[in-house]
Amino acid sequence: MRYTHVLGWSSLAAVAVSLAMPAHAAEAADAADQGGTSAEASGKDVIIVTATRQAADKQKVGVALTAITSEDIALLAPRTLQDIQGTAPNVFIGSGTAAPGQSAIFIRGQGYADVEKTQSPPVGVIQDGVFFGNNTGQLLDMFNVCSVEVDRGPQGIFYGKNTTAGLINLTRCAPTRKLGASFELGYGSFNEFYGRGVLNAPLGDKGGIAFSGQYRRIDGILNNVFTNKRAGGSEYRAFNLKLNYDLTDWLKADLSLDHIHQSGGGTPVQFGNKLSASILSGGNPAAVWPSYNAETGSPDGLKPREIGNNLGADKDRLNTNMASLTLKAQTPIGELVSQTSYMSSGDTVNQDFDGTCKGAPGCTSVGNPLLAATGSQLLTFRDQTYKQFTQEIRLQGKAADGLIDYIAGAYYYNHKITLHQNTNAVIDQFSGEKDHSWSFFGNVDINPTPTIKISGGVRNIFEAKRFNTEYTLFGTIPIVPRIGDRRSWQKLITRFNIQWQAAPDVLLYVNRSEGFRSGGFSIRGTLSEQQAASTNCGTVGGCPGNNFLSFLPETNTTYEGGIKTRFFNRAVTFNAAGFINDIKDFQQSQVVVTPGYGPGTNTYVVSFPKVQIKGLEFELDLDAGKLSEPLKGLSLSGTLGIQDANVKNGKVNGQTSSIGPAAQGGAPGTVADFTGVLLQRVPKTSYTVRGSYVRDLSDDAKISLTAGYSWLSSFSLGTFGTLNDIQPSYGLLDASASLNYKGYFLRVAGKNLTNVAYRTQSLPTVFFQGWAAPATFTVSVGAKF
């Protein structure tokens, strides 16, 4: 009721102000909407989005979304997708460990922060039509990206698969079809250097081609106190070829080819965690470890951004090749679109998960007590391949003299995963998965009046997976017999939406949409639950009937209502939404310790029977120049997200959770009750405020200034059994200044300017965590010809 009152009063105020504006101003603006692409006429009044697969003004689409334009990107100067964190309410974009470019993206409390490719992220990431079926490499580079669309809420009807939480859609700049080039060079903190450029050329009078390339290197942000060297550095190279061509008057083609190579020192973790330290020491860690650091929870006394790992223990490499082809044909019954994409990637990772130098000459670490059975070591080498193919065909158009807009299509998805992991130079794991998914979808918009639109959509999904895994000792002696299994699921999901254009600049809407995230198999599962020595078996002779390798599919039903308004001659844009997510069988990873068996840990994916997440979202943009001529060029914006995430029923089999002694699985017959436990990476409150000022100094020169502050309230980063590891609240300040002169530019940018120390990941049951970058600065120069 509290959320309803806040949303109701704010919406009522917005409607009142909007209706009070002179009608002729809105009508004039609408005329500009219909009159073409003149930026001078409409400014940022019209931002085209494709959330429902139809190009439309974002203020006239009845769903919650955030659009980041090329102008926004130029001001923000993001390096990767992670740098747009804070631009959309209730959206968390973080990083993970154990894989290059691994994301931890959450929308409205749903996301994925683990590394395993057999569990699909509920947030879809799409770049130029290529859907990323796993989160390795998802923190995409933002070079030559012209727009980003963040669609909140289930997108399963319109896009991809498993998008139960939402979608982030990146579109890179299309070929200009003119001869031209641009380049940029930059140098910054931690010896960062990058260079990148784009070359455009026409292909006759019917097409264009663009080739872009970039190189970037940076030293690590972490200080290794054992080796006295920087740790976590990386080197990145990427090349992209884009081509578009009008094959005929009615058929157009877009082709995109990518090659990405990344290598470096990986993402080292720190041996430390205040929750783990408190549990293992009985609440008095300083009495157990004389060098204990109360700020970080490190028994070795490590400070933020410090590690004590062996030299060379952490390194990674990623090679990715992608191709996508889009064909658009104009037919008598509508536009027929075919999108074909292929992705092939391979990554290798050396990871020091214990976070200590234990066993090395001169090492003074006390060693990780949770890994005592393995000599306080958890060193892994992981080699994976991932191949993915998707094909979508859809037809969209109008019927009944424009009263009906329709879209119908079919989607096919296939991936193949292979994995080899060696643990502590002793245990080898060999695993693989094949996934096939088919779906048929459709959506109809009915316009009974010029101001009312009623929409309904369905998608019928079928998905089948085949999985195998085995573990050997010294590469030859089987210690876990080969496991093979297969599962399939079928689900029909629906969408229903009503929107009302109450006034030319007031849109009200309600929406009910469903999402489906397939089940699968835990690729780090070892079937330790069948071993007599494991606490979650505990039976002489073993427990052959125990098999918790697979996990259930997750379904989400979202109820959403909102308002989109513009007033004061469109100087102010205010959007607000409220939502309730009812989630069944919420998937959550649980790592348990398995002393003396397999790799020393077992990962289960448990399903909380019922989770509910509700919240409010507000976005405000002000173009001050439309209110007063002396303020021309000044823009202010803000977002506010409020979330209340509750595990309504969190009772799961205790054998699959770390409720036993020393983070082992619980005994048979026990129940782990996560009811009331916080969901991970779901801050109750988050907001961002930003100001930008763009001024023409002369006909040839322009200056651009921007500064923003993003704040997140405290949230859970992980759990030890049913206890939460809390990341305290923090705020981040960034700023940039650019000078443009006759196609040349100079830019100075800084991020985390107040040097806040905060964590990006945590695994309390293995006693480690990771830290984000400190304050960084970059100076860039570039030119466009």
C-alpha cells in the first residue's frame, strides 16, 4: 500500500501538470515527431526504441525502459557495459570472477552472478542481433556503440530466450555510406593505454561498409603484497566489420562480423570475508588471527584491493568470434525479417580461489581454514569452449486499415559447451552440454480508438538439454563415474498490455507479462551426496539414490503499471512505474565444501519455491534551455529505484545447502529454510543524479561537461548457509569534460573520484571476495574526418 500511494500521488501530480500545459505546444511537438529527423526541431523529444519490435517514440510505448542515446554515451564516456551502471532504475551491472568479461547483471532483483554456462542469465544481452546465452564476455566494450536500450521486466515474448528479468540491447553505429574515418587515443590510471578507430566507405550508391578496430591494455588494480607486483591487468583487441546493402528496392541486408581477444592476469580474489571470519572464529576473529583486518575480514591483514596470491596463479584468455546477418524484406502483408547469428568462443582461466600463497617459500599466510583438507589450496585451471547458433524469422505489419499491428515468428537456439577443469593439479573434470530450444511467438496490438491500445502476446517454448560429466584422479583414475542425463521442458508464456494516451504527452499503461528460464544441470555438481563420507549422505555404503545434479525451471509473472509524461513545453520528462514480480522456483547457487572428495566443493542450484519482488521506478529529465534561453545547453537527470525483495518460501533440501559443519551439506532429512533471507545484489534503494552542460564557444568549438553521482543502499553479496554477507551502502562520483574543435576533441574523464572501496563479488563458503577499481582518470584525444 505504501508503494501504491507513492506511485499514485506522483502520477496524479504529473498528469495534473501535463494537462495544464497549453495544448498547442504539445500539438506542435507532435507535428515535429511526424516531420522527420530534425534534431533542431525535436531535440531529445523523440527517442526511437524497439522494445516491442516496432520502432516508436519511447514515450509512447507502454513498458518500462531506459534509452541511452549516442549523445549520452559521448558524455558518459563508458569503457564497457559496466560503466552504464546507474543510468536505469533498479538495474545493477557488476562483474564476476573466474571468466574474462564476466557480468553480474540484475534487473528488478533477478540476475546471475556465477560463472557456469549451463545456467542461463535471466537478463538478456543483445548486440547487433547476437544474443549472449551466457555471461562470459557480456561486459561488452562500448566503442562505436550508438544506442543502448534497457528494457525492464520479462521480454520473453519479443526477444531471445530466458529473459525473465529484462533485456539490454546494444546497437553499434551503422555504416555511414560515405568515405570517412575517426580515431581515438587515450592514456590513464594504472598505465592504461588504448587506441581505436573506424573507417567508413560507400559500396556504390546502395550500401556502405565500416571497419573498426581497437587495442587496450591496463595494469592490474590490485596490489599483490606477496610478490610486490600489480595484479589483474589485461590486454584487449577487437575488430568489427559492418556492412549494409540494399539488395533490391524491397530487400535490405545487414552483416556484422566480430573477433575479440582478451588476455591477462584474470580476476584475483582476496582471502578475506567478515562473515566467514566471524562464523569460523565464534564471533571473535581478532583472537584467532593476530593479523586480522577488521575492515576487510582478512586473517592475513590484507587491506582493500590487496591480495597475497602466488605469482602467476591468476590469468585468463578469451577468444570470441561472432557473425550476424539480418535480412529485411518488404512484402504485401508486412515486413519479413530473418536474423541469423553464430558465436564461437573459447576461454582458459587459472584461478587461485583460496586467495593465499600457502605452500610457497616465504609465505606467511595463515592459510584458508575452510580448505584445510586440501592444504589450504584451491587452485583451478579451466578450459572451456562455447558455440551458439540462433535463427529467428518474424513477420510484422498492419491490418484492418491500421487498427491492428501484428508480429508473428519462430525462434531457434542451440548451444554446445565443453569444459575441462583441473583442481590442485590432482582432480580433472570433463563436462559437456548440448541445448536445443524452439519457440513460436506472436503479439497483436489493437487500436480501438486513436488513444487506446490493447496488446496481447504469447510464446510457446520447448527446450531440451543433454548433459554429461566425470571426474578423474591424476587424469586416469575415475573418482566420479561418468554421469549422463537429459531433461526437457515446455512452457507457454503470455503478455497482456493496455495503454491510454490520456493527453498528447500523458501515457498511462498496465501490463501483465510472464517469463520462463529453463532448468538444467549444475556443471560443478559432483554427486558428493552419494558418498558415505559426505555429511549430506552419512550412510555406510553410500547413498546411490541421491542425485541433486539437475535443477528446476524458473517462471516469473510481472504486474506493472506506469505513467509517461512530458510537460513545460517538453522541457521535463517524467516517467514512473510500479511492479510486482511473482517468481516460482527461483534459481540460486549453493556452494558446499566436500573435504577429501572430488575438487573439494560441490555446487547445487536450488529452487526457492516462492519469491516476490516489488518496487517503484522514477526517471526525470530536464532540458533547462527550454525553460530559459540563458540556460541553453544545461540538462539535469535523475533516477530512483526502490525494491523490496522477499523470499516468501525458501525451504529447500538441506542436503543441497551449506548448513552442515564447516560449510558442508546438511544431513539427510534436514531442511534449509531461506525464507526471509535477502536476495543477492538487490539494494532496497538506489539513485543517480547527473548534470550536463554543452556550450558552443564558436562556430567551430564546443565544450561539454558532465558529472554524476550514483548511490546504492546496502545489499547482500553472498550467503554462508542462511546468513547474508552484506556489502555496505556506497556512492560513486564520475565526471568528464570535452573540448571539440573542427572535428578534433580532447576529453578528460574520471570515475569513482572519491576513491570508495567496495566489493564486486563474494563467496563466504570459500572465504574470498573481490574489490572494485579505485579512482581512475583518463585523458583522450581523437579526430573525425
